[in-house]
Amino acid sequence: MTDINAPRGPASPPKPPPVRTARPSVMQRAAAERTQTTIGRRRVVNVVMVGVTFGAAILATLPLIFILGHLIAAGASSINVDFFTKIPKPPGEAGGGMANAMVGTLVLILAASAFGLPIGIGAGLYLAENRGTHLANAVRFLSDVLNGLPSIVMGIFAWQFLVKPMGKFTALAGGIALGAMMIPLVTRTTEEMIRIVPVSLREAALALGYSRWRTSLVVVLRTALPGIVTGALVAVSRIAGETAPLLFTVLGNQYWSASLREPIAALPLQIFNFAISPYDQQHTLAWAGALVLIGIVLIISLAARFATRSRFGLGGD
Amino acid sequence: MATEPPRAPVPTAVTAPRPAASTERRRLEVASLSAYYGHAEIVRGVSITFRDREVTAIIGPSGCGKSTLLRCLNRMHETVPTAHVAGSVSLDGRDIYAKGVNAIEVRRHVGMVFQRPTPFPTMSIRDNVAAGLQILGRHKPSRTETDHIVEDALRRTALWDEVSNRLKDSAIGLSGGQQQRLCIARALATRPAVLLLDEPTASLDPISTQKVEELVYELRRDMTVVIVTHNMQQAARVSDRTAFMLTGELVEIAATNTLFTTPSDSRTEAYITGRFG
């Protein structure tokens, strides 16, 4: 078989066995050259595009790195035990912390979750189980619109329909406003997570004599639970930093309060108030508050990631 | 619920003839059944009897309606939107499509195993087998009774020795063949009168297939088994009687031996000799 690779004269007669011995024609050589230039051009384009997307990927993470770096530089010095245990000092006095604001944010997150999660998950379950119906399509569309609603609009509505009738600013009104913002997010993630539960699993439950609602709750919802938990945590981390709705609903509080019926402090509000104050000492506290808020969101995101990883793992009893 | 199942006397050999009387009892009677998806008629006026303590295989080319027919026997067909049924299916003389009959109740008596293993991923091995028992309301067996039923079901599916030391582990950790036998155990735990198998070995390797086939062969001792299969050798191995379906119609049903050696219909002959399908 050495003659296959050997140089061959133009007059070389074909030999048996009939391997392809013909020289490449002019057309074939032209085609080969074209292929060569095409491949060369593709290599260049490839390198350029990889470079461009790599740059974009770096740029995408740059703001977070920059923000974190600046927050640590400007705020880390104010983070101490007092910051987590004391309430703010009057303007001009040194020391004090944001403990009441952290408690307030926690209360608001709990209130918002208590209001938003059951409705969001229930709506998502309905959308997943009744796909294609007019009502489901309408609900899905409206939920998407709600998702894009500016938070300040949500705040104004909460003020108009909750704060005004109740006659005062309350943590409850803030919780409901934030919960309403969670609903569309939770609805859509729940629907998506339930949709990826295989139909065969649903059929297996039905074939065992499970009723439709029991199939949905015990088998489908439970299988989709890690994904739904992730969605819920993402929604929580999104509303944890909301400020606009809180301006109209919970107002803020310089003192300890965990009551739903009173104005309450919240980290974003405290940051806002300190940032616009004329005292440098409060500015530093605002930076520290921002650092803590980002820390909370980061922890929630990590928890969400962890919940996703254990998806379809052993749920246990 | 009894912890030990009432069983027929064990035959000395698997090939031992079973009492003639039991084969005459009628378990499932299908009368001029048609099944539709929207306007498409998938099963066309099929009448067929599935006898007690027999394995009946349904064979036929893809799309002939054999799976749909099977899904009509436990009212799973109607769970698909636009699907509906005409005709009747009687279980021990009672029409399961009559007014007032609860589909959920029917499915407790007519178990089903699907083409692909469908263990519940969030449940342990034990809870998977016990899944059908958890919904019996006030008839729900106690914890100890449940443990006995689970063990019995796992023994019948020859899984007990393989999983008895990890009953609390996730069912997802089992191999495909084990998962499928687990699904059969889950269906058996509620002691159904009839077991429907929809190509139960389609996604299994030959060793697992053999185990499932042996199991199916054993099951006829105390229940009616209907198995849909693509594989004619499988039908020949496990069934007492075989039905051949084509384009939604029942072409012929006969003792498995007869159908595969001397089919009475030329279309059956063409199919089993591999001339189409």
C-alpha cells in the first residue's frame, strides 16, 4: 500500500486494485484552496469572537467586584459587634448600629414570604396543571406584566390601598407590598419546575389510585420542591434590597420594633436615610449597612445554589 | 389487610398445568370498546376477555392501539386531554365505565407498570413500595403491617435480597432493572386483581428483562396479567394467550402456542413471520 502515498506522474497507469489514483482536477484544487482560505478566515473569526465574549464575561462580573471592593473599603471599618447589636445613635453622635434595621428586614422578608409564597406557588401549580386554557394564558401574561412593574408603583398602590385605610405606616403594609412583588417570580419558577417533572411520574401516581390533587401535591410538587425553593430564595433576595415600596409603607423606625402593626426599620431604608444625612459618621454606617445587605443576598443566593444541587437527591421522609 | 397473601398451591414445576376451573373464571371483559384522542379513533370496537390467573399478551406493530387499549382497562386513557372512550369494560361483571364508578377506585384494583421505570424520586425504596397504601384512608395499614406488605412485595419481585439493607435509601440509586421491579412491587403492594404491563422491559437490558419475565410468569398464580409487548419472543415466553392487534382492531386472540404456530388469520401470520411491522 506504499504506492498510495508515493508521488505519481501524470501518465501513471491505473493499477488493480482500483484505489483512487487520479490526480486532483483543476476544479478540485481550486476547491481545496478555497477551503484553505475559508478555514483560515474561520480561525481568525473564532479567535476574535472568543476574545469578545470573554471580555464581555469579565465586564459582566466587574461591577460586582468593584462594588464589593468599595463597600469593604468604605464600610468594613464600621462593622463591629455594636453594628449588629445596637440601634442608631442620634445624628452627630459616634457609634451605634443597625440591629433594628436587620431585624426589620428579617420581619419584612418573613411577612412578604408568608403572603407571597403560598399565592405564588399555588398560582404556579395552577398554571402548570392547566396549560393552554385561556385563564392560564391570561394569568401567565398578567404575571409577566406584574414582574416588570416598577417597584415604586407597587409602593404607591400599597400606600393608597393599605396605608391610607389603616391610617398609619405599618410593617404589614410593607410585607404585603414586597410579597406582591415576589408573586410573579415565584409563580413562573414554580410553573417551570413543575413542568419539568416527567409526565410518567404523574401517570405512575394516578395509576396507583392517587387522586389528581394528591398527585399534584405529594408527587409532583414534592419532586419539584428543590427547584421551587430555589425560586423562592431568588425572589426573597430580590425583595430584600427593595427600597421604593418601603418608603411608602413602613416608613422606617429609629427604635426597636418587630410589630407588624407599627412602622419598622429596614436595612435599605436605613442605608438611604444615612446616606442622605450630612454626617460623615452616618455615611460610613450606610456603607457598612450596604455591605451587610449584600452579604445577606449573597448568603441567600448560595443557599439557593445548594438547594438546586440536591435536586432529585434523596428528599427523605 | 393480611400480612401474608393467600396463595395458590405452588406447582411442582412452572410448566405444571394449572387447575382448569380457575382459567375459566372471567376477570376482565372488554365489549366493543373504542378509544379516541380527539376525533382519531385509536382502538376500534375491540371485544376481548382477559381470564383470571392467566397472562395475556397483546402484540402488534407500533401505533396499532395496544397501549391505548391497555390504558382503557384502568381508565388511565381519560387522563389525557381530549381522550374518550365508548363501549364497556367489566371487572368481575361490574362495568368500570358505568356512571358513579370512581376511576380512582378502579385504578386501585387494576395496577399498571409503564415502559420506563417511574420510581418517585423523593421517596425511599420502602416508601415507594408503600406509596399505594398511603392513600387508603381509614383502611391504611399500620406501620408494622406496611413493613410486612413492603417486604412481601419486594420478595415477590425478587428485590428483597438486593435492597433489604437499604430500604431507607433513595429509589433513584437503583439500577434500571431494579427500578422497574420496584415499580412492579409498588403495583403489587395494593393487591390489585389485575396487573397491566405496558412494555415493561422496553428500557431494560437482557438480564433485567429475564428477571421481569420470570416475575410475570410467577404473577399468574394469583392475578390476571395483561402485557403489551413489541417483542414476540417475550409474548411467547410469558403468556398463556396472545392477542394480535392491527390498526386499532383486534385481529385474533388464541392460546399463545396456537397463535404462533397456526394462526387463523393471514395478517397474523404475516406479522409473526416478519413480513411487516
